[in-house]
Amino acid sequence: MNKPALSLLKQYRSGWIRTGWIAVALLCFGTGCASNESANLEPQQYSATNKAAVQMPIESYQQAMEQAERARLEANWEGALFAYIRSLDFQPDNSDIYLQIARIHHRLNNQDLAIKAYQQVIALSPEVIEAQQAVGVYYLQQRNYQQAKVHLSKAIAEDQKRLAKAGETTEKSSFVPNDESPIEAYTALAVIFDMEKQFIKSREYYKLALAGQPNSVNILSNLGYSYYLNNEYRQAEQYFKKAIRINPKFKRAWTNLGLVYVREQDYDKALKTFKQVMPDYEAYNDLGYLVMLEGRLVEAEYFLGKAIELSPRYFKKANVNLEQVQILKKDYQQSVNEYPGMISEQPQVVNK
């Protein structure tokens, strides 16, 4: 994989699964340790509607669970959270309670607390697929790829065991995921293999994920990007176009398709593709930036100049990129002058 593709991969992966344009708390293993964690799973404060409730004593596990279920039915997630945490006083090694706590924290967007609860689930019941997937994705987001692989691989291994018992169909040596499978784990692990340039492995997992969710534009786009990274542009184009057919408003598939055309130096197609999902001046800027990454400075200068021409007052980004191109051109020309005959001349601008 060449340097521009690697650079784009780093930008593209910078927020899992792929959320941009250009998929440690220590675990406490063994029984008896979970009770020490219950206090650490409390939110910083409860809302006014639940302050009175959380101050009432809970006398038994049954009372705690009844209160939790009642709150859940009323969609009172804070109330349910409080009751589940109190129930740990009576059953500190109950992984199902930690699972409920993790889900509620996730719903309330308390992601750090959700991960702590999921880690307690794993400490008590490592076979729980949901917890392994959640912690694996968390580590991927934190760029701790080795730990991410451990948890994602465990989630998939447990899912394959479940599928084998259910007698699901196979594809090559793996069982095809179904509606209960941790599709995000398959996709996240594939992302890591892409980053490691293990493209055959990554595609195995993408295709398993796709078998479970055949109309997922995210998975289709990810798989296309995997082919793009390995310079297999025709296959990449096919998957990007399939994602676009399913969802014509899916921006990432359009911009990824534009990347293919940039790499093939078909700038007219690339520009038209970018314009499907962004204003003209942004399309020219992004094309100019990508062409600059390819080392084609004359073309980059032209496209960035067009971006500024279309939006001279408001588009600061293009000005910054243009300044960078001009610096690179100056450095390039100095090198040509210092080493005549050893460095090729800059190619001419494409047809305007």
C-alpha cells in the first residue's frame, strides 16, 4: 500500500467505523471482586425526580429487582439504574445485573461507566458476547488495537459456537451470522486487519458481516475501502456503487468512490462524484487536497484555486491547502535546480 493510501487510512479510521470523510480499566477476575465496583458505577448525580427514590433504603434483592423492573417499564432509566446497583449489595457476582447496568449507562450516554460495567460482566462471565463486543469496540476507539482484537475475537468465537449449536449454514470454514450475531464485532475486527494490511483476513470478516446484514451500506463501503487500500480499484468501485444504490444519500460511499477516481487520475469523474454530497467549493478543495497527497502539485494548485474562486470570503481551508501546495512546489523547484537531471519535472495540469 502506498503512502497516500496509508495516510488516508489513518484519517479514515480516526473514529471507528468509519465516521469521517477522509470499527484502560483493569479487569477484576474471579468471584468476590465485583462488589467493590458497584459504587464506581453510580452516575455523578441523579436527576431531581429520582433524588428522593435513591435515598430510600432497599432491604432485599427481590425488592431491588422489583423496583428496577418497575422503573424500566416506566422508562425511568435512572431509577432502574439505582435499583440494579443496589441489588449488587445482595448478589455482587451476578453478571446479569452488571449487563443491565451497562445497557442503561450506554442508553444514558455514560460510556465510561458502561464500559466498566461490561468489563465486570466479562470478569464474571467471559462468554457474554455483548460485553466482549462492547469492550472490543471501546478499545478500538481508544486505538488499543491488541486489546481490541482479544475481545472482538472472543465475541466472534462465542458467536460461532452459538451458530454451530443452532445448525446455521456455513460459508467456507465459518458459520454465517444471523440476526443475533455481533455484526459490529465482525466489522471492527476487519477494520483492524485492514490497518495491519492483512486484507485477505479483513475481507473474510467483512463478508461474514455482510452475509448477516446484506444491505448494510456501512459494511459495503468498508469492504470497498479495503479493496481501495490494496489498489484493487474495480472491486472497490463495485462495492461503493452498491452502497449508493441502496442509499443514494450515503455520503461516505460517494466520497470513497471519488477516492477511486482520484487514484485513477480521472479528476472529472472524481469532481462530479464529490459534488453529489458537498458544495462545489468543497469538492474542489477536497480534490485539490487529495491530488496534493498524490504529489501532483500543479493540478492541486488549480483545484484549490477554483475552491477559493468559488468561495473567496468563507473558505479558509482551501487557502491553507493552497499555501501548503505552493511551499511544496517551491521546495520541489529548489531540488530540481540543485540536482539537475536527477529529478523529473512536475507534470502539467490536466485539461481545465
